[in-house]
Amino acid sequence: MPTITVEGPPIPDIERKRQLVKRLTDVAVEVYRIEHITVLIRENAPENVGVNGQLIADRKKK
Amino acid sequence: MPTITVEGPPIPDIERKRQLVKRLTDVAVEVYRIEHITVLIRENAPENVGVNGQLIADRKKK
Amino acid sequence: MPTITVEGPPIPDIERKRQLVKRLTDVAVEVYRIEHITVLIRENAPENVGVNGQLIADRKKK
Amino acid sequence: MPTITVEGPPIPDIERKRQLVKRLTDVAVEVYRIEHITVLIRENAPENVGVNGQLIADRKKK
Amino acid sequence: MPTITVEGPPIPDIERKRQLVKRLTDVAVEVYRIEHITVLIRENAPENVGVNGQLIADRKKK
Amino acid sequence: MPTITVEGPPIPDIERKRQLVKRLTDVAVEVYRIEHITVLIRENAPENVGVNGQLIADRKKK
């Protein structure tokens, strides 16, 4: 602990995942003053996320 | 917010996902009287879910 | 399974919780064609939720 | 309920998943004295998990 | 990682929480062969959990 | 989406929560290049978290 879970769209580029983990961890270390931080990245397919009643997959088609 | 996460078995048909997102959102809008609703659908493989100590994958084999 | 988790603001009225659980369950039963549904309601204090970088607690003050 | 969610690395062997579900359930039944237990196993790719600011995927390369 | 989250009813007795954490951890260490395990216990009020469309709080009243 | 959930110990100071939300959001906006970010802070009581088989509450007693 702390554990940070990020739910978002897929991130195709591992360098961006590296940045995300590194920078979220830096923020958490400073705010919590605790060293041991875990980050989980969850990549959600556009057909599994709905915003305001509509699938992201359908929004993109337009 | 609100965010609704649904953990369930795989849904093979995108039309059913569309219905799920649309209808869960309608309920949440009415009950919370808030417009911005996100729905996350999680599809769990039968070998990653256990009910009462037994994998769903094993139950299906019988 | 399925399990539906709703993250939202506090709901002060148990009758609205009753409605939320009842109606989300009805939707899930129809879409999944599975009878056993669990719903978890999470009530988040406004000082523990940030939207677009700002705490809900701060937004309300204005 | 109760529902136990395990976030971990991939488990390549279904027999180990079987053991995990069986044994976590046994513990929960004893402690909660409730029979109906669900276990969800989540397998996280090493490029989606960061520990102390570093992706597991990068740690393994060394 | 691994992180084990247990969603259940309130546990009024800290000794039972101690047992829960100790024993879930033992199982996870054996199955994952990883030493660092975190367990989160979540206690859900009966008015925030619905099973099959009914709040636990209402079920208890009968 | 994206939604960032932080599981950690209690944060007694709202200014630190403000900082946490603001800075996690800034990171997410940059990495995802998406504007709409939600952050949920979860504060876990020391008797509800176990690390390596021991409750945090017990560790503090020593």
C-alpha cells in the first residue's frame, strides 16, 4: 500500500505505461510519504465501456 | 461519477453490451439524478472465477 | 456473479437504495439471463472524489 | 458475498487456480461462517503493473 | 502484489480479521510462491448490499 | 474515464487530498491525452489492511 488502479482505454506504447507508473508513483510517494507503491493499469476495450449510456465503440464509429 | 462496474461472464454479443450499458445508465440517472454515468463491463474467463470453492470452468465440464 | 458495484455520492434515503438495487438487478437478470446478482453500493465522501483535478467538496463550496 | 478478488501475475496452470479458489474459499467460509463465496482471479500482464515506480516487465529484463 | 480484496459484511472482532489476513496470506504465498501479499478487508453495511434484488438490511428485518 | 482509484491509509488533511487529486489528474491528462479524469481516494482503517500476513493495526502497536 498504497495501491493505485487506473482504468482507462488501451495504451499501445510501453513507454507511455512506463511514464504513467513512474509519475503516478512519484506523486503518491510525496503525498503519502510512504515508499512502497503499486500501480495497476487496466486497459478497457471500447466495447466494454459506456459513457452516458453509449458504448465507446459506437461513439468511435461515427 | 457515478461509475458502475459489472463483473460477469463473457458477453459474446455487442448488442447485449449496448443494452446493458444503456439500461444500467438509465437506472443510475433516475436514482442519482446525475447525468454523467460511466459503465465498465468486465468479462471473466470461466477458469478465473470460483463459486463456492469450485472454478466455473470445472462446473461446466460436468 | 454477476456482481455490480456502484461508486457514487452518498444516498441518504434507504428507499432510493432499495430502488437502485432492485432495478439494477432486473437489468442484469435480463441481459445475462442469470439469476444470482449481487449489488454493492459505495458512498464516497465529497472530499474523497476528484473530478477533473478538483475535489467535489471544493466544488460545492462555491 | 463475500467476494474475494485476487490481483496477481498470470497463473499458467489451471490446477493452481483450482487450489487458489478452493483454499481461499475454505478460509472465508470459516472466518465469515457464510457459505456463499465468490473468488475472482485477475491476471495482470507484467507491462501493466508497476512496483515502486518500475514496470514488472522492465524488472524482469535485467 | 498479489493483492487480495475481500468484500463482505462487517467483522466486529479484530481477532477474526487477524485470522482472515493471516490465513489468506498463507494461501497466496503458497500458490503464487511470492512473499509480498497485501490484504484489504472491506466491511459493507447491510443497507449497501443487495442480493437478488433485495437489500441485506431488508432481509434481516423479517 | 480514465478513473484512478487510490487505496491507502487515512489522509487526515484535506489539503493533501487536494494535492493528490490535482497531481494524479495532471499526470493522467498528459499520459492519456484525455481531459475527463475521476480520482477516488479510499481511506483504509489499519485494522482492515494486512501486509505480509499481519494487520497494520498490530504492527503499529509495537
